[in-house]
Amino acid sequence: MENKEIYGNQCGSDNAFTRKARLLQSMYRVEIGEEEGVGPTRASKRKYGNMISGGEVSGKNFLMKETFEYAMERVEKQKKEKTLETIDGFRLFNNLLSSQPMAFNLFHPLMLLLKQDPAMVTLAVRSVFRNFPVFEVTEIGLEFIPTPIENYTNDKSAMDAYIRFVDNKGGKHIIAIETKYTDVLGVNEASRCEEQKQMLVDTGLFSANFEELLMGGKVKLTQIYRNLLLTERYRIKEGLKDSYSVVLSPKEHPSTEEEIKSVTEYLKPEYAYKLSAVTLEDFVDAMIQYLTEYYVQVYERFRGRYLEFGKVDLKL
């Protein structure tokens, strides 16, 4: 009762990890002096501790003013150009718990710094992805659906974030990143996905018995498979030397390891490197270690907001 009075309404159906994360974001809302808002959608009637109101004006879901401005630009561009919708403006601006604004807070500072000091960003990225041949980072982006979609996966699969780089021989590579906070990549598959299943088989990444299992419904075309497929199709269509799919989530996240294993057990051994997980803690620690003081402060605030679960352990 005390937590609810101080930090707002929580959700009784949350699993143990989501309960901690929701309370941590509710505490953050109180720290920044914002009132409890309704959610998770604009039409919702119930208030939750992790929701704010008027984030479209205040920008309080973002750690940098520039990131808020970039988010506004993306939402406006989506409306204006009537592009495939990957950004839910209400969630982006008002849901403190959502992984989408978290991805903006995580990668947009690197997009800014890449324009100023690409060598520094390269050093930081190389330290996170030690097994990838990162010689120079050339581009970082957010919420990316390659178009026209029929040239790729012919659905709305998107990269939450991506990092493009070249190796020491000039070969072009992409790291496609799925960012998760409390999200689960899911066990459901989209309807009418026979085309995508065939595309996945045609990549040649999987073991001999995989096609029978996939087409027979024993293996579901879940989001993690669709992400991997999008990454591979992009590599082929863009003529890249190699591509990698990475899931980025907190180390305490309860399902990431299982989700990765559900795919890698069917990959041919020589392609096991194509899918991997990195903890948010390791990623943020690397940014704090390698970037300049201004950006170090941004990532320290990120860590305090999203990853210091010790703050909530005493309150649960």
C-alpha cells in the first residue's frame, strides 16, 4: 500500500522482473516530478506509476533534449510520409517502461557523437562486440524498416536499432539490434507467414531437419526468427559482407537466454555467431568507460534510471 501511495498504481499480473522494472520507472517518475498518467494506451482509463502525461510537450521520457527533438521529428515524418508505422507516439513519449524510448535513449546519443568523433564511437562499439570485425563504425540508426518491404521480408519486421561498420578490408557489415527492457520476444507467430518461412529456409543458415520442423508447425516463426530473417535479407539485398542479430536486454531478464537458445539450437554450427545476446549493463558500462565526460553523464543517468534494480529490492 505504501508503494502505491508514493509511486502510483502497479500491475498485479506482472512477473517478478517486470514488477521490479515497473516500480523502478515509477520511482524515476517521482524523482523527475511528474504526475502519474494513464496507460498503456491513449484510450486507457487507468493510471499507472510508470506512465506520465503530456510527454509530447515536456520530453520527460528522454535523457537528452536532442533525443526528444529527434523523437518528435521521427513521429512527424511518419505522419507526413505515411510510412509503415513502427512508432507509437503515445507510448514513445509517455510510457517510461517501454523499450522503444529506452532504445532512443540508448542509441541516439551515439548517433550524435558519431558525427563528432567516429573513432571514439568505434572504440566503444568494438569493446562491446569483441567477436565482430569492427574497424570503423559508419552509421547508427533507430526504428528501421528497409523498403520496399517486398524486397526484404514483405512484412512489418523492423530493426529497433542498427550499427553499420566496415572491417579492416573495407567489407561492409550490419549489427541489427532488438532492444528489450521487460518485453518478451514471444511464442506466437504471425498469420499467413508461409512466404517468410520459405525465405528463412532459403537462407541456408539452418540444419537439415529445420525445414520439416518449421513447415510442420513444430517450430514457430516467432519474432526472434523474423528479426534474424530481416537481417539476413538485408545483408543479401544490400551486398554486405556479413550481418549479425543481437538481443540487448537487462542481465536479469527472465527469457532472453531461452529465446536465443530456441533459435541457435537449429543453426548450423558455422552460423552460430549470427545470433547473440548482450546485456544492457555491459553495453552501458562500455559507453561509460570509453566516451567523453558529457556522454558519460548521459549513460550514467541511463544506468540509474533503467538498471539500478537494487533501489527497488528493499521496497518489494
